[in-house]
Amino acid sequence: MKIKRKIKVLIVDDSMLFRETLAKAIARDPAIEVVAKASDPYEARDLILKHEPDVMTLDVELPRMNGIEFLKKLMPQYPIPVIVVSSISDSIFDALDAGAVDFVVKPNLRIGQPIDSMVNELVIKIKIASTVKVGHWKNDMASRIFHSPKTDLSKIVAIGASTGGTEALASLLKALPREMPGIVIVQHMPPVFTKMYAERLNNSCSLEVKEAATGDEVYPGKVLIAPGDYHMVLKKKSNTYYVDCYKGEKVSGHCPSVDVLFNSVAEHAKAKAVGVILTGMGADGAQGLLKMRQAGARTIGQDEESSIVYGMPKVAYEIGAVERQASLANIPNLLYNLVNEG
């Protein structure tokens, strides 16, 4: 029997206590081997060349050079899957912009915050990161879309994403004009960060973007992102769409769940909807997208080549939920065209 090679991990953090604690914790998993630990980017650079790790964990606040600047210099020369391990800060999104695949929130060991749940999350994300493609998806969109007078603003666009989705969504939304139907999104992300992410997008897009709250209306030019740890569903009263956000058990392994959102869009928007499923691990959203298509909605799936993790779009495509498959660079134009069709 062929023995599967362990995932080689490099830990980069300026705290010796945290480096050692984290190394011991994640190395308990038989699939992971911590090959080296570094206290700053310069030491990390040398260790990358020496050990050729499969995945690197990286703190943002580092001596001599911060983690974001390190990523900007590293990724063009030595693309490697990176998971940011940092305290709560919107600088995490700067790291994702610079090429990081995902992030986890660092507990404060000095005040006794438990590390177990973070370690479990990190181990899962290390395994996912070891399979992803990096370095090919950072290109800007080839062209920006311009508004056509015939756009049907009474439609609804529903989007679901997971690993790699923060940057995929940013690229997609930045390419869209203000004159778009209302957009509802589930991006797998923990609480607090969904609000930071929405505010960040709101400052960089022509669309209005906010973290959703129960009762928020879905109207043209507005994007609502499901809050972390809350399911979000679309509802309709008279001719007005609005959302309901609520606590609930995980569905398809997640809360918020893409399936929950897509199922509600299939029920209330039917053929007036366009569904998009982007990069992500697992199958969340596949069945919901199929229900949308069966209800008359148009559907798009991100292709394998441009996906960081071709999991959710792959399952959706295989069960017949995806009507059109496209690269991330081509999805904005395709989405816009489908919105404009009768």
C-alpha cells in the first residue's frame, strides 16, 4: 500500500510561545508535519527554499516586514498556499488581497483563551489549502461592464462562495455597474468579519454593499451579505424582496448556508433569478442551485481552472445545476448578459 505523504507546514509567527504551541497542536494530526518555524519573513524566506513546505501559516504583525508586504513579495516569485493566523482585524483582507488563501482568528494565550477550536479549524483549512491552486487568479478583470438601458432591475442575483471566495467576489462585484438587480450573497465566513468584508467592498465597488439584517430590502444596486453564524433567506411581500436572517443549525455543513439562500430564491424569485456558485470546498449550494434552475432561474458555475477549490462548483455542475460554466474573468459579462435577457 502506498503511504500518503504528510502535508509539510511552515509556521511564521513572532511569538515563540504561540509558534511552539501551534506546532505541537497541529502536528497531532497524522496528516500534518511541521517542517519549520520562523519568527519573521526573512527567516521564513530561507526556510521556504530549504524545506519547500506545502502550506504556510502566517501572522500579519511581524518584525522587520509585516505579513502583507511579505506576501506581496513572495507570491509572484514563490506561490505557496498561505493561511493567515491573526487577531481580529480588517488587515486580514489585505492579506487575502495579497494572495493568502484563507484565515483563522488567533486566540489570546496570555489571557487564557482556548486554542482547541482554532486548531481544529486550522487543521481543516491546512488540508484544503494543500490542494488549492495559487498565483493564477490575481489578474484584474479584462474589462469593466457598462450599463445597458434594457437591464431588468426587477430580477434577483444570488451568489454562493467559500474558500477563495472573498477575492473572487471582490473581483466580480468590482466589475459590475451600479445599475444591477439586487444581489444576495452567502460567503462562508465567521462573525465580525462579514461586516468588515461588506464595508471593505462598499468602499471599493460602485454597488452599495452591506452586511444583511432582517428586514433589509433587496433593491437595484444593493448587495446584501449574510452575517456570520446566521442563515439568510429571501422573502417577498407584494413586489418587494427582503431578507430574513436567523440563527439555526448548520445546513450542508455551514451557517450561513448557500443551500438555504438558494432554496429561498428558488421559491420566491423563480425565473426572475440568476444564481452563481463560486470557488469553495464541499457541496454547499449545489442542491439549492439545482432547485433554482428547476424553478426557471438561469445559473452559472465557476470553472475548474479559475477556482481556488473546485468543490462546490464541481458538485453543482455534475448534478446538472449549472447551466453555463465560465472562468472568473468571464462571469461578470455572462451574468450581465443573463440579467439582460428576457
